[in-house]
Amino acid sequence: MKRIKTDLVIIGSGIVGVATALQLKTKFLNQDIIILEKESDCAHHQTGHNSGVVHAGVYYEPGSLKAEFCKKGAAITKELCLQNNLPFQQCGKMLVATSDLEMERMENLRKRCIKNKINIREVSQTQLKKMEPNIIGKGALFVKDTAITDYIAVTRHMVNMFKALGGKIYYNANVTDIKESGRGVMVNAGPVTLEASRLIACGGLMADRLTRMMDIDVDFRIIPFRGEYYQLPVEKQGIVKRLIYPIPDPELPFLGVHLTPMVDGAFTVGPNAVLGWKREGYGSINFSIKDVHEMMKFSGFWKVVKANLKSGINEMIDSVYRRGYLKRVQKYCPQIELKDLTHYPAGIRAQAVMNNGSLVHDFLFAETERSLHVCNAPSPAATSAMPIGEYLMKKAAEKFGL
């Protein structure tokens, strides 16, 4: 096994890990920084399995890290893409209300947008029909600044920037053990053992396992939620001009099934939010004995299931019964038919759940003397990646005396 000494090791080459590495290497050029990635390429998991939306920050609690990071991250992502010829389309998003209850929720979202200084426009039923003839609703909010990109391409570009500054990345390096001492942190990862002065973990779906490797006393576990998408056939890809979202239920952390144009020309429907039985289960049948056993042992899992039993059952039913899934879309776009829902790869959301059963809605961090851990980076983490990286860079500089 190859032994390597370095100043700083970063675990995970999803967009958050890479953005953090890039920020640190840019600020502290003299620091030797290595990224460890268990897969053969970057952006393999959550970053590579999302809808590619650059969020404007509509939904997030004013004053929260989510709201701050999302708005700032959207501007940085746009600039990065335009300056480096990366995919970026500012198509805008229409949030459509189809009932009186959703109109009330839409009004609350409008007020939140004002507090978050998000550029929005109220759209009447008549205006909605003119702007999106195939969409029905009682009213809508148009969010001009919402865009789409290719986050895999963005992450790969940042990896190249990081490497151009002298940073290194090791692929096929699965972290199996971490030991911290007064002198540093030793990390066993596939073919290499790293002796690092400091460590930052951006492990996504494995965030809780990385903290447990270091005996950090945390009160959460990662519960995977599977987001299933469908793709529309070519003849239906021009059905709308913008992203179309339902008005979300504020009691749930998911935004509902939406219509999303992709930068490669595809058009997706989704995602839903089904409890996952495998942390990295992207196929049609997914089950991991290890992952399920860990969930069953965690009391917070049973509490969150009990608190969301009805919605959870509905999600599972609609997952196997496509007509139920279709009804969610036809609520605002009746032209879409069952035959239009063709296969598209699923994604997995790493949701941190506390021991009391509460879902962690904002970013969550943990630390030891020589390490920092990103424990929860929910949507819009891809949009917010650079501000998260900047936050971690400043925190690392202060904590580690860089």
C-alpha cells in the first residue's frame, strides 16, 4: 500500500467536495491538497443524478444558510458557466397553483421571495394560459432567474481548475478507516494510505459513516430517498417553454413532481421521493442488507416513518403504479399521457434525520480538532456548492490556522 503525506485531504469529489478543494487551493496555493474519490470519476452520485436546476432560492427560510448560499451560488454558477462555455440556459421557472390551498401557499412563497430578494412576477390564470398554453392553474409565480446546467460538466471543469493549481485527486480510493491523533489524520483509502495534517469530509450519502469512523458523537443518520424520473418522448419535448413546478407542501422537504428541460435536449418529469432501501440504489430493484439494517437500528428512522406514514405510503404506491405518478403531472399538464412516461435514471437524496425523527432542512456540519465534516447538504447543494466551499475554506483557515 502506497503511503503519502499531505497537508489536507478532502473526501468526496461530488460538486461540494470539489468546490471546497478549489476554494482552498486557490486561497492557499502552498498547501498540498488531495481529493479522495471511491469511484472512477467525479460527480458520480448525487451531483450526477439530479435535474440540473440552478435554483434562485424561492423556498428557503430567510436568514438561513440555504437562502444565503443558494442566491449567491446561482450567481457564481452562472458566471462560471458563461465564462467557460459550460452548458447554461436561463429558461425561468413557473410555480403553478391548481387549487385554493395552493394559492394560499403561493402567497406565502411570494412573501418569502420578497424577503429573500428574489426576482419574481405574479402571473394570473389568463397570463399563465398565454405564457404556457399547455399548463392549467389558478395562478402562478414566474421566477426569471432559475436556470439549468450540467453539474457533471461543471464539476469536471472545477477538477481541472484544481489540478491546474497543483491539486491532486485519487480515484478508486474508497475510505475504509480514519484515525486521528495529535499529529494528524491517517486515512486508508483503497491503494493508498494518506498521512494528512487535516481532513475535510464531503461524503454525501456516506456522511454519517465517515463521522462514525472518527468516533464523532453525532445525533443523526443519513436516510436515502430515491427520486424517480421519467423522460418525455421527442414529440412532447416542446410541451412547455420553462421549468414547471407545483406549489410544494411546506410540511415536506421535497418540491414535488415537476417538468424540467435538460441542457442536452431531453425533457424530464420528476422526481418523486420514495424511501430508499439502498444508499446508492439507482437501478430498478435496489436493496442493501447493510443499509437497511442500519436504518432499522436507528430510532429516528421509525419516528420519521410514523410522522410521514401517509405521504410515504402514497409515494411508494405511485412509484409502482405509474397512473398515480401521472396524476401528479396531469394536475397542471393534462396533455401528458401514460405512454409519455419513459425510463430515465433515478437519483438518491442523502437526507440527514435526527434521533428525534426530525428532518434536517438546512446545512449541518460537525468537527474534531483536525477535521471538518459536511453532514447534510440538501438541495440546493449543487447550486450552492461554491458558497459552501467558501464557507468551509474560511472555517478551515480559522480552525486549522492556514
